Amino acid sequence: MTRSRIEQSVLIALFAALALIVNLAESAFPLPFPGMRLGLANVFSFTALLMIGPYAAVFVSILRVALAFLIAGNPFALACSAGGLLCSLPLVIALYRRFRRLFSVEAISVASAVAFNVGQMTVVVMITGEWSLFGYLPVLTAAAFVTGLAVGFVSRSLDARLSVILSR
């Protein structure tokens, strides 16, 4: 179904707002490993990808990161998120455009989560100069596999439900 520009804009704004709320809420909960988050805000970027397309996902992701920075004012978090997005977004777009019939939404989400962690860790290493921090990547990769699967599953389910609701 082709969506009008107005409908696309409204969905992008809604997804960005929801992603921001989830991002801020998620940061309030401690997790067992430093720097690790569930990444549940990515559900809305992935749903935008499925419902509208790659550029909507990019826009939702960038809006979420920029608004979170404006609210929290944490330049380190901004740098880490920007590095993660620079690695994950091109991969997601390429996989979705060229291989979406070959890879499930969950598989693309896992690849995105792993790429995000690599980009984020690269920024941390560049800032700190501590190359040994790359040794933390296996822990982040294991977490990315689990959270990526969850984000992909929820995004696919949300896309299916919203598509039915919006087609009425």
C-alpha cells in the first residue's frame, strides 16, 4: 500500500516520538554490563523501515538520537550513538534493499545491532585510546543477538498490526 506524504510524515513523527520516549525510559534501568542497553527504541526505526522504507528508518533513528542529546545533553552518548548509526544504518539499508527476501526482519535486526555495537565501541576506543576495550565486543555481540531478535520480532508484529489498522 502506498502511503501519502502526509501519512508518512505523521508516522515518522509518531515513531520518532515513541523511540525517544522508550530511549529515555530505557536509560533509567540499570543493566548487568556497562554500556549495554536493550535497544528497544529501535523497534520504531525498524517499523518505519517496514512500513515506509529505508529513509524513514534513517530519519527516525537520527531524530531519536538528536532529540535524546538535546534532552540529556550527554556528548559522549551522542558520539557513541552517532558511531553506531554510521555503522548500522548503511548495513540495514543494503540488507533491506538487496536481500530482504533472503534474510528475515529478525536477521537484519541482529546484523544492525551487531554493527551498531561495533561502531559504538570504535568511538569509545577512539575517545579513550584503550584498544583493549574491543575485548568487550563478544559480550556486546551476544547481547546484540538476543536483543536484535526481539527488536526484529516486535517490529514485524507491529508492522503487521499497524498495517491492518491503517488500511481500514
